[in-house]
Amino acid sequence: MEPVYFDNCGLYIDSKTTVAARITAIDLCIAAMESALLKAATGADISEYQLNDSQTIIKVVSRSPEGIMKSMTALIALRTWYKNNYNGRVYRAMDSKNFPGYGLF
């Protein structure tokens, strides 16, 4: 089977059909961006970075470290949003009687 090529992470994430698969795809994209940022931090010049998981190849050319950081921040926020939709959030409301030391103040 030939690998599928994507020009950017957005197309790769959009190709996933389930929320869990999208979260995994976002994590893989973030890992590839972290690797590129580590190379930039050690003085290497970033001309491209890529994600290759043997089935999919994403190659992005000519990104500045600032651009990669902005994309990574946006993907982290998107991952948080997907995780909240996948797992849900639970709030527990309590009155002051449930806290230790009630009535001492």
C-alpha cells in the first residue's frame, strides 16, 4: 500500500472520521512540530519538517520557528476542545457546609 501525502496537518486531521482518531492525529502533528522546534533551538535552520508514520506523509516546507509555534499552540487548543467533547466535563457544586472548618470564620 502506498502512503498518502498531505501538504499540511489540517488536511491530515480533517481526513480522520472519529474524534479519537483526530486527537491521535493532532498529537502526531504536535510531536513533529516539537521535533522541528528542538532543531531550531539548537541552531539548525528549519527549511521543512515532516511527519511519516508509514501510511501517511505530511511535509511542510519553509516555516519559521514563530509560525511553527503559533500552529502548535492552535493545535494544542484544538486538542483540548476535542478531548472535552470526547470525554465531557463534570462540575460539582457544593455549598460552604461541605468544606472543612465551616463556621470557624
